[in-house]
Amino acid sequence: MASPVWPEIVQAQKENRRELLLNGPEIAERITKSGLDYTLYSLELLNYLEIADASLLKLSKDIGKLANLVNLVLRGNKLSKLPSTVGNLKALRVLDVSNNSLQSLPDEFGELSELHTFDASRNNLTCLPESIGRLQRLSLVNISSNDIESLAPLCTDQLSHLSELVGVKNAITAIPDAVSHLQALKKLDLSANKITEVPASLADCGKLKDLLLTENPFRDRRLGKLVQQSRGTKATLDYIRNHGTKTSAPEEKSAKAKKKKGRKKAASTGSDLSEDLDKLMLRVLNFKDSSDGGVEVVVKEGVADVRPFIVCCILRDVNLQKGTRFKRFISAQTKLHDGPLCAKRTKATIATHDLNLVRFPLTYEVKIPPEIQITPLGRNKITSANALMTQLHKEADDLRKEAKRNAISGIHKYLELLDGHRMYPCLCDREGQVISFPPITNADITKISRSTEHILIEVTSSTDLAVCKKVMDALIHRSAEILLDPPASGISASGDPEEDVNQEPSDEEAVSKVTGGSRSLVVEQVRVSAADGGLKVLYPSRNDLQDMTDIKVIRS
């Protein structure tokens, strides 16, 4: 027997309405008595549909016909599953299925390519479909009060916009190492779960400002106290960075035990090799020893009046394709920019370039704003410096007004560094093309990617040279931690186990392990010269990279 026609649906059909709300006791009574009016599924113009608190037991497969839906709210019903045809809702941006009885989600869920907000709290879900990891636009997820055991489907590099994940009151036992893929994550609430350990990689989520982990049975009592006392996200992340679990920990312990004999033999040569084997290695390649004759940056007159200090170097033969290295390297720059050394880019600014995309020689100079033509990082359209500055100032002022402040926020303070200057600084290649406009942006044409093999790093400052060097030291130190394999991990640079960790190394092999291999990062000097050829800076010099107790610096 067909369900009677509902006046709300008839009216929506007659007036070509885009929105339809069906909720409350009266709607629930109708559904309980005779079911939902199936005429609903012919309203193909709908972009907002709400059926809430209505005792709906089943959602028809015909829901897939409403292809223009942008918002679908099914909150407070009795749904135990969703039809696979929900995957046909390609325009859907908001899906609220909270407070139902859902036991699973269809695999077709991953076809909701425009989905931005997903609320499945207060259901009976035990897992999430793997396909959810394909939803590249997903930003807000609430899966609280379920029985979910794993977050793995949500920890993929495709979820680059996921900014808020709330999973309170589930059965989650661990936070995946791959959580570091979520570089846009700002809030993570996993309170009241069964989490015993937290991976150090969580600290690599550079934008994470709100971390809630209360009511979890942590094995690390100090972490438990830190979380319970609400000391703040920064303090918690700092502790996790240093004391969180690392995936290679079991291998490290085993490999260290097996390599004791090898270390003793290396020590018998009269050197400090046994101690060095516990360290990452930095090898400094002199400017004169470079295979391509050395990289030089010439500083022209006039730049001293605007932003006089620049330091450069090259990281050779890096592997950014392994695991999360690329995102962690980018995150390291962001953290330095936001931290006390760079002070939101007001003291110093970092720019990185793919060396293979740079045309040498380079000049550091000043130009009038209209002459600085640049394709800013992340954009595909060329613009002038004055147009870019006007746009950025407008964005900063709009944010100030929105926040009802008298002054612009700290994150836009660096814009004031160029106020009052008739000329702006820029780094140009041999064709005169601008590849960097400090402290504003570097060019998209030389940006690094996962396939980059050699990285040119520049640090500029309007305050002093020492700040540039401190920032560069800090970035190189962090780069070594990110780009190199951990000491005695038993894992090679390719990620494969070593061929025979029991075999005692020869003296030659021991030296090789200290001076190269998967634990050695090559830092090549770059010379910064004045227009008359005089030396201004050569980095890294013998006075640089001094305070690295956990890294062995080898200078040629």
C-alpha cells in the first residue's frame, strides 16, 4: 500500500523549492504509521533535505536520485544502514547522520567527492570504510560515541583539508603513525577511549592547536598527568615529540644489541667510531669542491637599505619521497616561521627551491614594486609585488575587522617590514626572473616537491646576520632528523632491512657508516658575495653548525 501524499512534499514540488524540512513528533507519527512519502525522491531540485527526529527506520535507495543535494540531515532517527546509492550524491557537502543506529557505512561513501562535513556521532559503528580516505575535501569529522577501534582509514595524505576530528567515547586503542599525514589538522579530540600510547609523529601535525586526550589509560604516567592537568596543547605535543612511540623502536633495540661487537671493533682502531655510530651525520661540502663549480649569490647595492642579510646553502641528494618526509620538511619550516627564531617571519624568513629548477647565477637585489613580477607559491598566475602587497594588506585588514581588533594580527606583522620602502628586495635568476620576494613569498616555479633531489635554502633578515645563521642551523638540524634514517635502526635508506646485522663490519665499513650511507646528509656551502666580488657570507663555515650534540658534523 502506497503511503499517502504529504502536503509539505506537494508544496515543495509545486513551488520548485530547494529546501525541505521534515522533523518532529507529527512527522515521526506519520512515518511510523504509513512510512515516508516516496514522492520525496522526485524532488530533484532539492539542495537541502532534513528528516530529523522522525523515527525513520530505512532510507530508500532512491535517495540517490536527489543528485543536487548539498546538505542531507538525517539526525535522530533509527537508521541501521545507509543505501549504497548515497554515493550518487556527488554535490553533497554536509552529511549529518548523528544519533541513529548505524552499524556500518557503505563502501560507496568514498564517492562523495565534495563532502566537507560529516557527523556520525552517537551510532553503533565499529569501523570506518577505507574509502573515506579518498574524500579530499573532507574538513570536519565527528564520530563520537561509537565503538570504532581504528582511525587508520582517516590517516591518509589525501585528507589534506581535514582540520577537525572528534572521536570521543569510542574503542580506539592507538593513534596511527600516519596521523602526521593530516597537516591541516587543528583539533583532535580522542577523549574517553582506550589509547595506551601516542606516536611521536603526532607532533608533526604543524597546525594542531587543540589536542584533547583525557580519560585514556596511557602507559606513560607522566603523559597521563600532563593530559589530565590541561597544561596546553603545545606542552603536550613537545612531550609527545620527545617521548612518544616511534615505529622503529623494536628494530632499534634489536639492532643495537646485535651491533655491539661491530662497534667494539670499530673502537679498536683508536677512533671515536663507536660513539659516532649512535649519531646522525652531516657532511659539509666545500664551495670549491662542488661538482658544478659552486653556487654563488651576488648582493647588489641598494638591498642593504631594505633587507640586507641573506644566507644560503644546498642540501644534496635528499629523498623526500619516503613516507611522510616531504610533509614533515614543509611542517618544519612552518614551525620555525611561527616560533621565536623567526617570530612570525618578522625576524627572518625561509625559502626553499628545487635546485634543478633554478637558473644560475643568482642576484639579490632591489627593484621598484611594479618591476617585481612573480608567480607566488601555490598560485598559477603572475602578479606584481605592489598588487600582491595590496591584496595581502586587504586580507589582513579584513581579518582585523572580523576579529574587531585595532591592529592587524601577529601572523600579518611581517607585511609591515616593507612599509615606507620605495624599493623591495628580491632574489633573481640569470634571466632576471624573480624566484623569491622576501619576506612575502617565494616563486611557484622553483618550489620543491616530493621528487626534488637537491634543495637550495635561503634565509633572509632585516635585523642581523646571526639570526639568519641560527635559523639555518635549526632548519638543517631538523632536516637531518627528518631526512635520515635513525641510528642503528636496522633499516637502510631505501627502507629495507640491512642484509646482515650480525656480521661484524670491517674497519673500512665502519668508517663508511660514519661518513656516508643512509645516515649522512650533505650540506653544500653557498657563497654570498658583494657586487665587487668581496666575500660577505660563506655558509656553513667552520663556526656554523656547532651546537649539534646529537649529530656528527664532518668537514672536508
